[in-house]
Amino acid sequence: MTPTPDESLDTLALACIPGLGPKKTRQLLAAHPVVRDALLAGAGSPGAAERALQTAQSVRARCTARDVAVVVVTEDRYPAPLRDLEDAPVALFALGSLSCALPPTVAIVGSRQATSYGRRIARDFARALAARGICVVSGLAAGIDAEAHAGALAGGGPTIAVQGTGVDVPYPRANATLHAAVASHGLVISELPPGRLAHPGAFPRRNRLIAALADVIVVVEAGPKSGALITAQLGFALDRFVAAVPGPIGVDSSLGANLLLRDGAQTITAFDDIVSLLGLTRRGRDAMRGGVVAGKPTLDAPSAGVAAAGPDWSRVASPDVAATGGARAAHTASGDAAMAFAPDSAEGRLLAVLAHGPHFPDELLRACTLSPREVGIAISTLTLHGAVACDPAGLVRRNDLTLSYAP
């Protein structure tokens, strides 16, 4: 055995023991404060531990030759949100900057067979998020995933691609250029070592990493068997905020997203809805207080041929940020939003608090004694009706004080 233990190498060696698995590894690490002791216990004998170390050294050398970083669960730089997983990967392989996992993160996922409408929504939302320093995470698949990464690159902000192959294996191959751009300006990660090709089961396992990394998960379009639905269900299990963009009834590409809405996902009708949900998360609140999240985009009409154009992020213009409430403010000014809410409803309680001035979403949680889910739904409902909006500082404020309460 190596006389001077290398804790990172020892942890990687744990990942190289056949059949051990991440859950058992975490149990061993919890039971043995010294990683070398965990390795010996997991291997079963000094000889087996030595063989695991030799395999780990070979993997590390291969990664070094390919400029791939190896990040193990015992290191401080390991992305903290992944620790919420019971089966968090013991080792991650990364191309790019690990700092991309530090800001608030929104996962934008959806169908590979996306419509031009879905592509535009995914790209515009991602671009607006990235322009405000919010990290966009997705799976680098065709369709919605590719548009999300392309939009984030166009917005000049961070993006994370989680792969079901080795980090140096673009999948699909048509996304090789996009893969290179994300690796250069963002982060590509995988729990599979470099060179590993796609195999059955790799992509569902990839989806759990996307769900864990995200503070908010937005499903743009998803068919009834879309992998995005797996990500959403994993997000529910991890207590992440799960949201979906509604689509037309009877269209396969919208069926999965609509079913999520039926089953309790938040409704996304505008960029402000994502901002409201982010404000209910710790990292989102910190970003809002720092002035990161500001304004909202106007979604442009899709350009001709957008569905076939592919992820050409260089063609995407900067988001058109409205300084005021835009269409919603105009809607409110016309008096259409002067509708009644019962005072004991979540919406009524929020409006009563907001009558005294704007509040951050976490302040509304305390003032209204509601759950994060209830506050999120109420803000979305009130925003949809033009009653409230999030200002550039991330505060929720009333648009129109003529709103009345039902007796």
C-alpha cells in the first residue's frame, strides 16, 4: 500500500471497486473518518485495495492526458447540491469551470423532438437567465436541451451540461460544436470516466444529477415518455421546485408538461414566474438581494427555419428587458386586474401584506405563514392576472392597489 495516503486518490479507488456502488461508499465514508480505512473496508483485503488504487491511478492519468478534472465527493470543490442525493457519485469528471455550480441554477429540459415554439421558449428563457448570472443546467441532448445551452451561451452566463457519456464524448455527435463551446465557457460533467460511450440506463441516471443541481426545474415541452419527466419526478423527490410551460391539449409534445401541471408542478407563463420561484430558494434569495435577477425579457416571434437551424447561439440577440411591467402593467392599468380574492386565500393574504410595500419572497413566507409551495402558486397566480410583479431587485410588489377583497 502507498505509505502516504492521497485522500482524493483513495476516494477515487473506492469508486473503482466493482459492485460497491455510491450508496455503500457513502456509508463506508461515514463510518470511517480516514478514507484509506474506508477503502480497506470496502475492498475486503489489502490486495484488493491495492488493485483498486492502481485502477484509480490509471483513470487519473487518462484524465490528466485529456484535460479532464477528477472531483471526488470528499473534496470541498465537489458541487454541494449533489450531496442531497443518496447515491451521489463518488467521483465526477469535468471539463470547464466548477464555479458554474455556485450560482442559483435553473434546469431547462424537454423533448428531443421539440417544436419551433418550444425551442424558442427554451432559448429565450435560458438567455435571459444567463444574462442575469443564473446558471442554466441541461443534458446537452437534441431539442430543448441544446437550445437551453445555446441560449445560456448567448446570454454570456454560466451553463452546465450533464452527460450520459464520458465528458469527452459529445452525444449526439451533431452537438459536438455546442459541446466544445460549453466546455470552454461553462461546465460539462459526467459520472462516467472519459471515453465511455452511451449505454442503457446511463441517461436516466444522468437525469438525477440534473435534478439535484437545480434549484428550479422547468420542463418546456415533453412527450408522455420523455426523459424530462424523469428529471421532474426526481426533482419532486429532492424537494426542488418543479415547473412546466403549458402547451396545447391533444399535442404529444405538450402532453407530459401538461400532466406535470395537473399533478402539481408550477405554471410558467412568463420569465417572472421563474424569478418568483427562484426567490423561494436560498441561493435565489441571495442572488436577488445582490441584485442579480433583474427585469424580464420580451419573447420575440420565432425566426424562419428556427426548428432546423440548430444551436447557433451567435445569432441570438440580447434579451429585450422591459423596465416596467410591460404588457401585464398595461393589462392592470386597464382595470381588468381589479378582481376579488378572498382575504383568507393565499392570494388575498399576499396582497394584504404587499399593500404595505414590496417584499422578498422569503419575507412573504414568514408574513403569511404559508408553505413555499403555496407562496409560489399564489405569486404565479397573481402575476398571471397582472396583480403583482417582481421588480429589478427581486422584490414582489403590487401593480394596482385598486384590487379588492371579496367579503
